[in-house]
Amino acid sequence: MKKNYFFISPKKILVVILMLLPCQFLGAQNTVSVDWANTYMQSKTTPTLQVVVNPMLLRNSPIHEGSFNALKNIKANYVRFVPWFPYPHMAVAELKPPTNTETFWDFSHIDPIVEDLMNATSGHSVVINFSTIPAWMFKTEKPVIVPTDPNQVFWSYNGGKELRDSSLKELTDYYIRLMSWYTKGGFTDELGKFHKSGHNYKIPYWEVLNEPDLEHNLTPQSYTKIYDAIVLALKEVSPETKFIGLSLAYETNPEWFEYFLNPANHKPGVTLEGISYHFYGTPDNNNQPISVYQYSFFNQANGFLDRVRYIENIRKRLSPQVFTTINEIGNILSRDGTNEQIPNTYWNLSGAMYAYIYLELTKMGVDVAGESQLVGYPTQFPSVSMMNWKNGKPNSRFWVLKLLKDNFGPGDKLAATHSNIPGVVTQGFITTDGNKLLLINKELNDVQFQLPKNAEAVSITYVDASTGENPPAKKKLTGNMVKLGGFSVAVIDFVK
């Protein structure tokens, strides 16, 4: 059979391509628009941060003033405060068990940071978590010997899985005295001696332990027993305090949520009030360049957010009155980081990931999204720090939180937002201060896009690589074209 072939000359093909190119670019133009008349939910999510105790927060630290000034100026609610086990002198008020003639209560390394925290957060709510149980209360092969230097990191303090007093009275008595020290002006010790503190703080929230699935490898059942005992005891001391449970390192085991959130598994008198859990994005391997971190971090974030949706369904089914606070959100490159070279753009990437998770948690109705942590430094998770531990200036992670805190919060309405910008997340908010558009560039590359001609955008406030350790920059918008830097988080304000 004869075949007919149809040929087009290369010159004609080139002409056709050149004619189509303008149409292709026009169709692929990056645009974003918001339908302000179409709102689909109201936010109840508060952006905030956690403060973990370490020597860089002591009054003789070169960054003490800068750190607590930053905490004061951000004016955040639900600030989580954790005196943590690697520094036992700053986390445990009774490092040795009492004898028949002597007790060993000592708040001298704890009080200064507590006082500075309460002063910096005055007028705003805090979540207190004295998470570290005295090591001598656990059954261990040999006594835990604490370094005499209170500033020496000691990662071995949290050993033991089983408390030596199965009735939990020894444990609850410790926490009663601890709570009384800060809310009742003092306490009476095991030998009948009164210890005066002079503190009469109001503690709106108290979180029970930290990462029990990791630190002491507790089961949901054993943790719930401890939680109930502590809550029932501390409600007698501070009835107005609300209690937060779980505080899990890993949210991958549904048994924790199914068991703890079931009221039938708790003692009479225990009313569940809040739960918490954590997320940290990490590189997939040690050889990844920062240009690839973005894919690892955001992929892991999406997996975490999917699990949050399942957990929220469990919560709503079993204990719908319980609020959710995800109070450790960040990235970890390593624990010690003593020789870690952290490029400046990392802080922007980590800030962009936090902003993205905050936005998605807002859409799910989660109550609190807490960034981790105010101060880290070599030997103490430097990659999670929101402060430069060398000069005491806030880094981009802090300024992203400040940008979100200053522009968004509970009561805002989320409006239908349409965008075709690759790698950029967009969301319109109707706030008491006007209409705003949140923009998050999840990629290292700059991107340019166009707003509708009638958008009436006034200004853009942003954090990116160019702002460094400075507050968010603000520019007037004179046209409809907007440029976002790599890993930028920005807010566009519109005519009121």
C-alpha cells in the first residue's frame, strides 16, 4: 500500500512557535486573587513560641538582655516555658532525696529565669512545664550523680522507667510543693519546715511532663496514671489552672490519643482540658545541600499535617471540648551542632516552614502553633534557635513569628484565595486591621507575580534573606507586580 507523507519545513515550524510563545507566557503568568466576600472559616489559632531553660538565659549571659527583650516585645500568649533535664540544677528543685534530718530544696538556679520569664510575659498567658521528675524518684541501677557545675550539660539525667513509689504520692508531693512555691508564697517540706518564696504568680496553664514517649519511654497507660495524679493534686493548689496533657515527641502512634482522650480511662474528677505534641523537620541525610532541604522539610511537614487531621478527628470524637496546642515546631540539623555551619538562608527556610504549618493548622482549627525555641546554641540544638547566640539579636525565625503575630490571630476570617504561583502558598485574611494576604515562598528561588488590577494593595511587609537579623521590611506597592525573595514570608495590606 502506498503511504502519503506530509512534510512541514523547519522554517514554517519556527514561525508557528514564535507566534505561540506570547500566548504561552500570557497563560502561564503568575497571579493571585482573593474573593473577600467569600469567607469560609474563622481562625482560632495563636502563633507563639517556647522558652527552654539553658545557661544562655542566665543573667550573666551576654545574650540575656537581648533574649528577654525579644520575648517581651513579641507580646505572645501561650508562651511555653520548659526547665528541661539536660541542666538539672535549673530544672529540678530537689536534686537529692530527703533524709530523716535534712532536705535539699534549692531554687537558686531556677528562680532567676522564672522571674525573668514572668516579667517578660507580664499581661500575657504562659504554659509552665516543669517536666523533669527528680531522678532519685526512679528505680535505677545506680544513683544518678549530677555535675556540680550547674551550667554543664548532662544528657544522662532522665534515666529510669519505673517510679520507686508506685502510689505516686512522692511524685505528687513534689509537684504540690513546686506549684506552691510559685503560687502560694512557699511550702512546708518533708520535715515540717516552711520555705518562703514570696512568689504569688497566676499560672493559667500547666503542662504535665515533656515527651513521655521518649524521655522515660512511658506507655499511654502509665502516663495517664501519672497525669491524673498530678492534675488532681495541683487542682487543690491552683483550681483556676488548666492542664495540658501528652506533650508527645512523636504523633505517629494513635494509641496515645485513643487512650488518653477517652474520658473512661481517667480518674473521677479529672476533666480533660488540653493536649499537645511536637514536630521537627530534618534533612533526609547529612550530605544534603540547603537547596534540597526545602523538599525534605516541606514533605515532612505535609506528612505531619496529614497526621494532625487524623488526630483532630480522634479528639473531636472522644473529647471535643479539649483544645490542641502544637507547641514545638521547628527544624533540627543536629543535637549538639558544635561544628555545624548553618547558612543564613537556613533561618529563612525554617521560618517559612513554620509559617506554612501555622497557616495549615489555622485551617484545621488548631488552637496554638508554637515555634521552638527562643534560645539554642552549640551543645543545645543550635538549629532551633530564634536568637543569634553570638550577638543576642533575633534571627529570621523570630521575625517570621513576629510578622505572623502582629498581623494574624484568633477571630480573623479566612477568605477564598486563588493562586497559580508554583512553590508559593497564599491566603487572604480579613482582620480587625483590614484585609491582608499572607504569602509564603517555599522555594529558594525568587518569584514574581501579579495582583488583580483592582486589588488596591497598599504595602508589603516581609522577612527574607535581605532582612537578615533586622525586623520585617516594609515597602509601598505602586503597581500590581510583586516580587518575593527565596523562602520569603510576606504580608500584603490592602486599602481599608
